[in-house]
Amino acid sequence: MTGKSTPKYAARFGRLPAVFELLLAHPDGVPLATLAEEVGVPAEELREDLLAFYTADPLENDRMLGLWRPPVLEFLGPDGDADIEPGEAEVIRAVNDRPTEELGVEYVDASELALVHTAAVALHDVEPDEDLAAAIDVLTETMVGATGGQPERPAWNEPLRPLQEAQRHRRAVRIVYSRTWQHGVSTRVIHPYRLVQTRRGWEVDAGPPDSAGRLRTFLLSGIRDVESLEQTFELPDGLAAMLDAQRATSPVRMVLPHGSRWAADMYAETVTVLRADEDDVEVELGLLPPLADRVGMLLLAAGAGAFVLDPPDLANAGAVLAEELLVHHAIRS
């Protein structure tokens, strides 16, 4: 990704295959200093990565099933002496001709880790906790290589506190909102009935109800400004049914490449795996309205290889949305 730094853990994990290739080309081993110079990292940092890989144990379930990991690396002294502590070794040798398979590939990718981090920070917003703060520090260090002390509330969650207060005291609020499914910014007065934490972050289901008794949902990430008002509101009759209707989902069956499953988790309320093979996965998603727009965004995010199986009238939702976006940005440019 141009202009964006690679997460620290991904960069360190990603260089191990290159290290193993160098080791395979030299059956007698390679000095650690030479390896480090070849991949462009400090020798001690590379030692840490190799030791972390070398000492990683199989999962408890794997051990119970009798599975084990074959030897992959050997840590030697300067004269080829194997009777040395790995932390003091000066030469590394591969003892397995397929070491890259032992990387496991079942690591948490950057998008999943970011979702975990976002959810953890959002939870800390509502229920501050020292243990959770420590866990967030670990996640932050894993992603970017530094901790930030007590987690700060992300900019997209800044409206959370005033909306919580307004909900508690039944006060109306004025928001400036960047609309999600339409273009432009609007200013409106809302009654915050319920705050919901989803995979996309915090959302507020709000009134007043329209003439058909329908509510509106606003993503906190789209709220540019929020102002608490003196005006109060009363909860409407039948609010529970209105809130249930607001979160009612429709089933959509899709096929996604494995690398795009994060898009389903982002845009769907529920994800049920129906079939999976080495190339892709078939899922049934529970999606909120507006259905066509949400499916379109999911298809664009998932990229090539993603398509709708049912309902068939949503098969072109991605192309339709892409055309709308192109027209909109062409007009503005």
C-alpha cells in the first residue's frame, strides 16, 4: 500500500521466508550477521524473530492429537558446535528442506488485528479497565511497534460520550453528518434511543420516527459534530418493536475469496459459512438495509472473485455502486 507503513508484526513475519530461502541455499549454515545484513535488519532483532519461531509450541489441541512440528532450524557456534544456547549462536542452519511450510500461515492478518484493536478501544471507552488497557497496549505494540500508554478514544468515537449523556437524560442533539449511502453532509436534530456497538464501530438508532414509524441509524464515524440541546424527548409507544425492525436483517448468499472474508465481517451482522474449499468460501450473510448499497460496498471491498448467488437481483450491486461513485467523483473533479 503506497504511502502507508506496514504493520510491525507483518513486516517481521513477512521477512522470514526470505531468511529461510537464504538458509536453504547454504546447507552448512549462514552467520547470523550475514543473514541480518542480507535482509536489512539488526542482527539481534533477527535473532529474536528466529527464536520466537523456533520456540513456538504447537497448540494444545495439536499436542493432544499427537501432532508435532519437525525440526526446522539449528543454532550453532562459530565452529559449527551444536552444543550452544540458541541465544548465543552465531550461525543458523536449516535442517528441513521445506521450512516455510512451518510458518503455519494461520496468523492474524492486518485487517483482523485492526478490527480487534478498534473493538477493544471502543469497549474501553464504555468500561475502562486496567487489564483491557494493558491488552490494548500489547495490540498497539504488535501493530506499530510502540505503546501509547492509556488508550485514547479514536476520533470516530468522539461523539460517543455526548450521545450517551443525551440518551441517559433524554435530550435531543444536533449532529452534522456525512451520509453513508448518499452523497453530501447534512445537519439534523435527532433523539438518541439506542447506541449499538457493531463490527463497523458505534452506531446510534435514533428518532423521531417518520410518518411510517421508522427510525434512522447513524454511524458515529460519520458524525462530524454533535451538540447537546436543552430540548428533551419522550420515548414513543412501541419503541421496542421499532428498534427490532431497525435491526432486522435480510439473508444474502455470496461466494468470497478467503482473503476477502474480512469484508463479510465488516458489512454483515451475521456470517454463516455454508461451504469452503482451497479457493473460496460460500457464506450466508445477514445484512441490514439499505441492502443493495451494503452488498455493493461489500463486493467492491472484496474485489475480484466475489459474487452474489442469491437474491439474483443483487448480482450487479457492485457494478452499479461503482458507476455511481465514478459519476459522483467525475462531477466533483
